[in-house]
Amino acid sequence: MSTSTKLQVTPTAIHDVLVIEPKVFGDERGWFTESFNAQDFAVATGLSVNFVQDNHSFSRQWTLRGLHYQLEHTQGKLVRVVAGSVFDVAVDIRQNSPTYGKWVGIELSAQNHRQLWIPAGLAHGFLVLSETAEFLYKTTDYYHPQSEACLAWNDPTIGIEWPLPQGIAPNMNAKDSAGLAWDAAPKF
């Protein structure tokens, strides 16, 4: 675990997927946090990143988005939730990685202010736990639909333990519902 004056950084089971916890300053008026500062991020993580695109999504409860990745113009992502809560997942699809085929999941919420750094070469998705959620993410490369791929959210080889209540099916679009099985999905 690394701590700077403004960020706490905790590695996950996939060593380069990092939980980022910015300092939150509160008083009787509310709170303030610096959600991103390139210098503090570099000091705390040892990474120098250049974000080129910000994305913002709104989703209803039990919506599952993902598991997405791009084969070209691969994207590192810094993700966070500004309203509601989600279960956020990253899957290592880098064949030369010691954690190839492994996944990590963490709850991100407006209350806990956590962020997740997901390096390029991982598939990413999330499940909305609250009634609604607003999800923000910064990317290190632009969206490139021609090289986008989707890994099946429920592939038994990966075995993600999504926190879906018994009898609830996730709300998904056609693209995500047609995600590729682990054996058929292209890897890095």
C-alpha cells in the first residue's frame, strides 16, 4: 500500500489494478475531494498517464455493462462512481501476465469515493447495485469501435461472482449479452 498526502493506493489480486482512495475533506457544509491530480497520481502509483477522454454513464439497478476491451488503441481506465454504487470488475486477458485469467471486483460508490485504476490489457465491466448509478471514467486512448471486443460476463472459466440476488437477471444490451466465451475471446 502506498500513501501520498492526498491519495491512498492499494494493490489488488491483480497487482497493477489499483484501488485509489483520494483524501476527502469534510465539515458541517459537506465535503471536498480532488478527484484527479496528475502529479499526485504519478507520485502515489509510480505511473505517468495521459488521459484523453472522459466518459459518463447513467444506469438503472441490475444493469450490467461489459466486459469490454479494445484490441487496438487499448485503454487504461480510471473509474469512479459519483451517484449510487456499482460492483466493478477487471479481468486480466494478458497472456504473459502472472494473473492471466484472474478477475478482481470491488464496490465503488459515491459514499466511499474509491476509484479503480485498470491498466490496458484488461476487460472491464460493472453491475449497478443501487437504484441508479452514475459512473465516470477517464481513458488513456480514444474509443475505437472497430477493435472493441466483449468477454461474456458469465463465462464459467472466469467465474466472476457477481452480487446478483437469486432470481434476478442482469439488464444488458444485445452487444453485452452476446459477449464471447473465454476460449473464443481474443486476448493480448
